[in-house]
Amino acid sequence: MDNIFTRLDKFGLADVPKDKPNIFDFELDMQGEKGGGALREEGAAPFDIENYVYVKQFNCPVCEKSFTTKAIKESKLRVMSVEFDLHPVCHPIDPNFYDVVICPNCGYAAVKDFFKNITSRQADMILADITPNYIAQNYPDRLDVDMAIERYELALLNSMVKNARNGEKAYICLKLMWFYRIKGDVDNQRLFAELTLKGFSAALIKDDLPIMGLNGDTITYLLGALYMLLDSKNSALKFLSDVVISKTASARLKDRARDLKNNMR
Ligand SMILES: [Zn+2]
């Protein structure tokens, strides 16, 4: 939206659309069951975060206390599109914002599916280096991108303290890269793209796959996409070509890799 009206600067109107962010005040139903393209029904209920969250209980593997947190009903979301680096653009909220679980008692934080995966030695590291300093924060049910970033950065710090595997750290950096793009922060997007690239390159060689549902072909594709983002064309083409000729990659992933290669030319 920001770029559409920059030409109106000469009329002194460049700032006006900021008060009117939407050209159309409705959403297109791109993935409707009957073929899509339909407008959302008139009189549809206004957005209420309570319709998309539920209470989930966790037992903290570090301090052994239990706590509850809000989790997202992902089945209620619609995937509108998937960006070149596999960021799913969802409606009406981005479920990735909500994927970090934080223990309010000890400050242990991790991506939900990694939360239980911690050895007693790693738990001791969290208790020694995180817990004594940790000040719990309250969050509303609906998180904005800055809250998501601070929660993921806490998870990233925890992953460093507990010497997590490359793949876990890379996965957190991937999400942070997406969030900084949402914010329009190009420098930090680049920074986290480099970190993700580093982490997944090492994970591909050393870690057990898949990592959070990402198999070797998907990670290879991501490396190609990240090299492209970072303007390393030769490396990007190499990894994307690896996906295209892979015997195990899905047809869909191969199509994506081909499209990205064509876009680069
Ligand atoms: Zn805890």
C-alpha cells in the first residue's frame, strides 16, 4: 500500500492514504470451497481473536511447574498465498506469531514443537543463565509483529544458552526474517536471512532431518531462496537446480524452484 500513492506527493496528498489504508474494505475469499473468488458474506462477524485461540496447558521441562498459554486454532485460518521463502500468508492472523511458548515461572522459551525436547543438562543451563534474570511479561491474546519478534528473540537466546542444534536455531531465525520483512526492516531481514542460511547449511550436514517438518529437499530449496534474497545468484541457482533434479522432492516444490530460477533470469 505504501508505494501505490507515492506519485501523489506532487499533489500534496502522499500522506492522506495512511488514514485510509484499504482501497476496498472487504476481503476476497481466495480459497473458498466452491472454487474461490467469492466475496465474504455480508454481515460476517467482525474479527475477534477469541474465535481463533484456545487455552493450552504446558508442563515446563525446566522448572517442572505447569502453566497455561493461548494457542491458535490453525484450522480456522486460510492460507492466502505462500511467499518465495515459504512464508505462508494467512488470513486473518499470522499463526507464526504465536508459535513460541514461554514459561512464566523460569523464562524458558522455545518454539512449541521443540518445547519438550530438552535434556536435564540443558535445563540446568537455562536455570543458571536465564531464570535468575528473567522478568515475566504479560501479552494480550492478539500479538503484533513486535511482540512476536521479542518472543522469538527470547527463544533464540534460550536456544543459544542450551546449545541447541543448528536446525532449531535456524528455524527461529527463519521466522524472525519473515517478521522483519513484515515490518519493512530490510537490514534485519538480511541479517536473519544470513543467520538462517548459516544454520540450515550446517543442519543439512549434521542434524537429523526433518526439522520441524522441513525435509532435506525443502531446506535445500530454502537455501536457494535465501541466497537469491542475498543476491548470491550462482549459489541460488545451484541449490534450486538441486531441488529440480532431486529424486525425492515433490512436484510442487520442484515447480517452485523452477519458478524462482526463471524469475532470477
Ligand atoms: Zn519453567
